[in-house]
Amino acid sequence: MHIQKNVSLKPLNTFGLEAKARVFVEVKSIEDLQEVLQSEVASDNPLFILGGGSNVLLSKDFDGLVIKNSIMGKEVVHETDDFVLVKIGAGENWHNFVLYALESGWGGIENLSLIPGTVGAAPMQNIGAYGVEIKEVFEHLQAVNISNGEVEKFNKEACRFGYRESIFKNKVKGQYIITHVTLKLTKEDHLLNTSYGAISETLEEMKVKKPTIQDVSEAVIKIRQSKLPDPAKIGNAGSFFKNPSVDRIQYEELKTEYPEIPGYDLPDNNVKVPAGWLIEQCGWKGVTRGAIGVHKNQALVLVNYGGGSGDDLKGLAEEIRASVIEKFGIELSAEVNII
């Protein structure tokens, strides 16, 4: 166990924000993690678990222990003619695993290509894109209970998945550290989802008439690259806010005043409204504030052009939220974890 002090987290978050961890340790196995949790340094400090750093806004230094989850590995634990169960270490890069699955001929996550972050964070926030969510291929996960160091298993029902939500983001937040995720992927007769967004149109542009899982992945990557900035070039954490939902009555009232407002029907007579559209209508798209701002091509993405501060980004996010409430009466929630 190699404990470090006053460690810069700048290279470990995709915003590229400077923030320091007073105490820092990297774990590469369940045993490493259990050893850390049983130590005095864990019991004497607040904990923050860091994965890929792609879903976090570091608004200040962290006065406690940062545990970098670098548990790696990929293992087929069960296989039939139709599907495969694969167990993945939480520290694995998500997109790299998607590419590995495609190379192996496994389907089900091709629509989730190019989503930044680690495998461990994927079920925590039930990542989703282009009509697919990870809960659709999720089998179970393993997590270490912080209070006693025991390894526990969570199936799909126990995770209580919702829209960008799971039990790990609310009821048991801060109580567990995910170590491994097991997914059920198809080996043949893949059920392709090409109806969402611009996938079908992009496939046509690619001159693909009978798409494969690899074709769908390539189309998704093209779309994402055209809309979202590369964190290696411009610091960002992807979509900063969740798409809010409103009840049908409120949506119809809004549509009377704003006929062009988009909406997507949800269960329970609710309607999902794109947060990016709301933000853009409030005039934020492309706005810059020194080293920070709102991306010119996607109003849902806040960016650090270099040298920006997390506190300034947090303030900008609050201004955006306030303006959307004032104009539309809709409250935005951050998809990014603000520390």
C-alpha cells in the first residue's frame, strides 16, 4: 500500500482541473482495496473514489483520502451458443472494453461506444446513449462494503436502475466501491438499435445497408465526435446536466408558449425535454468566460479551455440552472458529480 500526500488530480480528471488530494492511494485488486479500507488512513479521513475522472467536477482540493480504482481484467465466466457472460474489472476503460467486445463478436453495447469513463462507473449512473442503457445487458456486479470490507453481489433488481441513476448514487451512496461488473452480451442474432438519433442517417451516409454491430458502433462514434469535444483537446466531462422530465400538463403549457420545444414521451404520463435545447434557448451555447465556457456545438457540455478553475465552472453551472428555471420553470440536475 503506497500512500501519497498532496497529489495533483489534474491528470486524473477529464476537465483537466487542478485540485489536490491531501492523501492518495491507487488500488489494483480487491485485496489492495480491503487493506486500504482497514487502515488508519481510511478511518481517519473522508473518502472519495476516483475512476476515470470523466464524470466529476473538482471545484476544490479534496481534504481526505482519494482512492484511485485501477482494478483491471476481463474474464468469460459463462458461455452458450447465444450469449456470453463477461466479468470486467471496474478500472477498465469503458470504450476500450466496447471495442474488445466488438472484436470478440459480442453485441449489446455498440450504441454505448465512445462514452468516457471506467467500467465501474457505468452501472453506477446507468450509462445510456442512442436508445440503449447498460441495464439492458447488466447481469450483476461485485462491490466492497466500505464499513466492513466484505465483498457483496448486486443483481439488476438490487441496483434499482433509473435514468442515469442507481442505488449507488442515492440510497447507498458512499457506502460501496464497485470492483467488478458482469455483462450478458449476445454472440449471434444481435438486436440492433438504429432508430435513435442520427444512427440510421449516418449508416446511409456510410453506404451501409445491412449494418453489423461494428457498423453501428462506427456510426455512433462519428455522431459523438461531430457533437462532443475530445477531452484530450478541450477539458470537459461530456453532458453536464441530465435531461429533465416534466408532467404532461406542464409540457403542454410550455408547448403553447414555445411551440418548437422538443419532448419524448416517458411512462407515467411524463415527457423528457432535452436539457441542451433548454440551455441553448437561454443563450448559453458558445458563451465563454475566460478559460471556461459552454461548448459552441453542444450547449449541454461545459468546457475548460485550459487553466480554468473548478469553482468557476461550478458557478457557471449554477447560472445556467437559474436561467433555465426562470425561463421555463424547469430545474436541471447535474449528471456530473460536483466535489
